[in-house]
Amino acid sequence: MENLGIDVKLIVAQMVSFGVFYLVFKKFISGPLFGFLKKQKEQEELRDKLAGDLEKRSAQLEEKDKAMDKERKAALTKAIAASKKEALVVKAEIVAEAKKEAEALVEAAKTQIQAERETMQKDMRKQIVEICVMIVEKALHDYLTPQARKDITKHIIEQAPKAKI
Amino acid sequence: MIIEPKLKADLKAYLLDRLKTKKVAKVVVKAPYLLGDDEIQMLKQRIEMLGKATIHQEIDESILAGCIIQFGSQVIDLSLNSELQTLEHILYETV
């Protein structure tokens, strides 16, 4: 054995030291080490699980967001259509009212024109009558001789009614 | 109302005098010419008061014919001018 270079004592000593090492390792180191490794593994699994959950939730939220967006757009379109409809109705009302007011103004103007026309006609008649009487007066003034005046005066006095004063 | 004493006294004296003296009424007759006696007589027959009053005649060229009798604030218009005015009113109302 010595010719092969194998030292039995050395081997034994190494085996003993290995055995001691193994015992020490098993008793003092392996437990905590394996526990630590287990813990690390568990933590890694938990992290993977959480990551998966987060991704799922994120996908869900995105879907929800898209759905809400769609709803909002639909509601907005509906509101715009309703407002347009209402605006058309209000516009029609305003136009009708304006037409009514315009007609009333036209009627009032017509009435005023008619009234002014009548006033003007009245004034014209009055002036015509005044001018006619003035012409007659002037003509009589020029035409009546003193004798004619006397005759007319006599006639007026004869025709005058009796007055008790 | 405060009236001056002297003015008050004068006014009182005047009114008393007017009451005391019975004056004959004055009548003004306006015509385009001086009316003759017969015409005055006809007027007196028509208007009672003229019989008791003194008649003053005035010539008014603006009167076409007829006469205007004025006593105090009262006026009787028998002129042709007033007839023309009446005609004017009638024409205006009817036309």
C-alpha cells in the first residue's frame, strides 16, 4: 500500500475529519442553510405569484378602462345629440317668436300709417274748406255793392229771431 | 289776500256809486254802414233790451253784411261772416 503511495493513516484521518465535518455541517449548518434556501425559494415563488396577480389585475383594469371609455363616448354622443335636438327646438321657438313680434310691429306700423293718413286727410279737408270759405268771403267782399249789403242786412234783421234779453 | 287799503276804499266807493246811479245800458251796434231808423226799429222789436238802452253805432268794414250787437260781455252776431263760419263748420263735419 505504501508502494502505491496510499497513506492509510492519512486516509483515515481525512475520513475522520470528513466525518467530523459532515457531523458538524449536518448538526449546525445544514439546517439553517437549507432553511434559508427554502425561504428564498418560497419568497421567489411568492414574488412570481404576486407578479402574475399584478399582471392579471393590470389586464383586468385595462379592460375595465376600455369599457368605461366606450361608455363615456356613448354617453357623450347621446348628450350631444340631445343638446342638438334641444337647440333646434329652441331655435325654432326663437324664430317663431321673432316672426310674431315682426308681424305685430308691421300691424302697429300699418295702424299708425292709417291713423296718420286719416289725420292728414282731415287736415287737408279742413284746409280746403277754409280756403273755399275764404274765397267766397273775398268774392262777396268784392262783389257786394253797398245797396246789396243794405238789402242783405235788412233781410237778416227781418229774419232774426226775437230774443228776450 | 291782502288788498291795499286805498285801493279797497276806491273800489268800494265805485261799486256803491254804481249801485246808486241807475245808468242806462250802452249797446254798440257794428255794421258795414250806419243803420237807418227803420232798421234800428226792427232790431228794437226783435231784442227787448235795445228799447231801454242807448245805441251807439260803429262802422266795421270787415263785416260783409248784417250787424253785430254788443252789450257788456254779451254779443249777438247777425253778420254774414258768422253765417259763413257756420257753413265752414258744417262743410268740415259733413265732408
